[in-house]
Amino acid sequence: MLIYLDNARSIGPNSQAGVSRGRGLNENLAREILELHTLGVRTVYTQDDVTGFAKIITGWTLVPARQEHAGEFMFIPRMHEPGAQTLIGTQMDQRDFEQGRAALAMLARHPATAPHIADKLVRHFVSDRPVPALADKLAARFVETNGNLKEVARTLLTAPESWSTADRKLKRPAEWMVTALRAAGAELDITAFMQAQNLLGQPLWRPPAPKGFSDDGAAWIDGLAQRLDVANALARRIGGMTDPQQALEIALGPLASDETRTAIRRAESRPQALTLLFMAPEFQRR
């Protein structure tokens, strides 16, 4: 994110580097932390908070290429905007790197963060539509445990609401591909895998926006025809070494419908059976 959102080059206007170089602030990372990762869009922050937070995280950058530990995080004090800043009504008096650490801790504990994180988890793992009862449980556990995501995940897994929704999530392309390879016990050359991901609209590490790839099924449903092409190609590659019935049990087990089991059993070849498995409705869903 430091690179993708240009914070690695963000310099406090009144810092030593800012005064000498005449270069200034970049607000991209600050805005996305507030909007995507903590408080949520259109909640409690203003443009002044974005600007103040951007100043707080100036100097947060990376070790340059061709240096030892290149690409690791580093803090450069001479790029950091000096002085106290105000963020969501809180004055941040800390100095240098500790100012940013304190700001992140404050945002993580803000009352608006828990419901936002809970809603994101429900949308990613459970349903495209809101599940208020589940989101409330996750938000409450987030607050109770001071943001312990392991405990929040435990609540997500054990809540009845997580397993009772009728509209199971459509797998995104990368998840669908990995599921197919795991079911078949197969490996795929990384170049072929990346080509398939490009075809399916989820190129590796190249989301179209800071919020990442869409979690809504509507964004992926039109790509099912391309999934059929990928399923056919993959099945031809691994059909000779993969037992479709075994792959069915590994991938779906009791989730496999009678229709899917019958179609796979009646397939004319192993590649055809694997294609039918990979394209089965229950295989497409989480």
C-alpha cells in the first residue's frame, strides 16, 4: 500500500525534506485507511482528518532498491511533518513514528471501526446481502476483545448465521482455481495459472482499485463462460492422472448433489468428468 497509494513518496510540507525539496503531501493512503480499513466511507471523518492523518504518516516509506533489506518498511524522520496533529477530534502529540502508531491504534478502537469490519467480513465470507444478526455478533466480539481478529474469526465460524444463508457466495476466480487444483491434487505451471487468472478477470496482485477485487457475485457471474474454457483446458492437462470420483469427494463430499454425482459417473472420459465437476453449481459456491 505504501507503493500502490504513493505514501512512500509523501513528504510533510514543513519537514526538513519538504522545505528543502519543495515537494509535498500525498493523501491517498490516509484516505483509504480511513475509508476502507477502519472507519468506513461517509462516517465520522472529514477532509481535514484525511489531511491531518496524511501528515501523521509522512516518512513512512520503504528501503530503496539495491540496498540491504530493500523493500522493507522504514521511517525517515526528515520527511515527517513536525508537530501535533488532530484526527477525529483527538490531538496526536506523539513524535515521529510513534504518532502514526498511536493514530492507527486509535482508529482501530474507534466505535465506527467494529461495525465496518464486521460488515466486510460478512460480505466476504458469508453473503452478498447484509446479515445484521451476524454482523452485530462480530462487531460486539471485536469490541470485547480489543480488535482480536482471531477471536472475531472464531465467532464467524461458530455463529449459526454463517451457515444458514441460502445464497452461498460465488467463488472468485483465484479461489475457484485453487479449489480445482487442490481437489485434483495437481500442480499448474505458474505462467499458465496467471494466464488463466488474467482471462477470468482477476490478474495476480493487480486489483483495479485500492479496495481490491469485488466481493459481490454479480461482478463474476458473467465470467462463467470463461471458467468453462479454463476448466476444459485444466481437465485435459490433468485428466490422465486424476480420479474424478476422488476429486469429487475431496472438493464437495456431502455437498455434492445427486445430479452432479450422476453426471460425473456417466461422463465419457476423465477430462469430461473433471470439467463437469469444476463447473458444477456447488463447486462454484463457497
